[in-house]
Amino acid sequence: MSVVAADAATVDAAWARARDGADLGVTEALRDTDYGSHTFGVRDRDGNLWTVGTYRGTGATV
């Protein structure tokens, strides 16, 4: 499952909660990707994988 955040500060706050006490297992530490995302991954206690991050998008309008 994925959660797209509006900005890096929101991702940073979620990372702090996940890292510092939530009942989650970190699968991917917070990082900046070469394609512009600010992201991390966790596994919840039910085994679901979650990716939290920003999404730069393509800039295209629909």
C-alpha cells in the first residue's frame, strides 16, 4: 500500500512516528530517490507493506 504526502515535512513527521515507537518494522529507511521522491517503507503488525513518500508527478494536466 502507498501513502502519497503533499510535502517532505509530512513524510519526515510520519518517519519520526514510525521510527520512534509505532508498532511497525522499517523495511526501507527514509531516503531521497534519484527521481525526486522523499520516501520510506514499513511493515505493519499484520504484515502489510506500506510505502510513504512524496510524488513529483509528470506535470501533465488531465
